[in-house]
Amino acid sequence: MKTLIRPAITLFVLLSAITGLIYPLLVTGIGQALFPEQAAGSLIERDGKRVGSRLIGQNFTDPTYFWGRPSATGPYPNNAAASGGSNLGPLNPALKEAVESRVKALREADPGNTQPAPVDLVTASASGLDPHISPAAAEYQVARVARLRGLTSEAVQNLMDRHTEDRQWGIFGEPRVNVLELNLALDRLPSEQKP
């Protein structure tokens, strides 16, 4: 029995050191050296204060800002500790009710907008944390944001166009707009953009 325990304990300690200390430190060091911004969480700072991450959506509800995708993380929206979808199927009455409620909120915020609401403004992503919306979803909100901020629609549209990211490496995914970055740029928009 002793001949089996000693090698087992030695192997346990050795593998624990390799997989629990050496490998994580090595990968963290490489990440910090080669991709420092990403390894630190892709955090966004404004005036020396952290305001969010490029990778996690934020819950904008003020109609003077662009709104992102609804979050499926409960009870608090965009809670990274509770990442996950709602798991509601297309025939689930709770999903229908949630979508109808979100469409109603969009209509109340912009009663003059009669366009159909883009799907990514009324349904959550699989992670519940998506920081991006489609260019169509951003465009849907341009007139509301411009009107409520006293800006021209052209100025807000141009800002949105400048913050539209192309497909990753030109082939993966779809064009997208990071809502937090767009809203921060919107706050910095000069007053000469007003009508």
C-alpha cells in the first residue's frame, strides 16, 4: 500500500503545481505581455474613472442614449456573474410577453417611430451580456437620440457610422456597434452639431 500512496501523492502535488500555479501564471504573463488591454478586461476609462468594459453590455434606459440589447441576467441587468440566456423557447408565453413589453418601451420612448423594432433591441443574446447592437438597431434610435439631445440627425448618424465596427478580420460575424463606446462619444459630441 505504501508503494502506491507515495507516488500518488507526489504526482498529485506535481500536477497541482503545474496546472494550478505554473500554467496559469505562464498564460497570464503571456496575456499581459502580448494583449495587455484584453487581459485587463478591455476596460474603458473616462476622466480617469472606469466606466465599463468593451465586452459587457450596460443597461442604458435614458432615452437620450442609445439602448443596447436586453439582458437575460437577473435580477440585475448585465450582471457578469450571472451570464446566460433566458432559455425561453419561441413558443413560451413569457418570451412573447417580454418582447411585447420591450417593443412598448421603445414606442413610448419614440412615439413617432413607426418602423418595426429590430430584433436585437427586444431579445437578449445567449450570454445576456452582449455589448453590441446591429447597425440597424442603432439606426432605429438615431432620430430619438438626436431629437432629445437637440442635435441634428446627420450628426448622430455620422457618429453612429464612425462607431460601426466591421466584421472581425473582414469575414467573421456581422457589422456591429458597441453601445457604451457610442454613448460615450455622444456625450463628447460638440455643441456645434446642434441644429
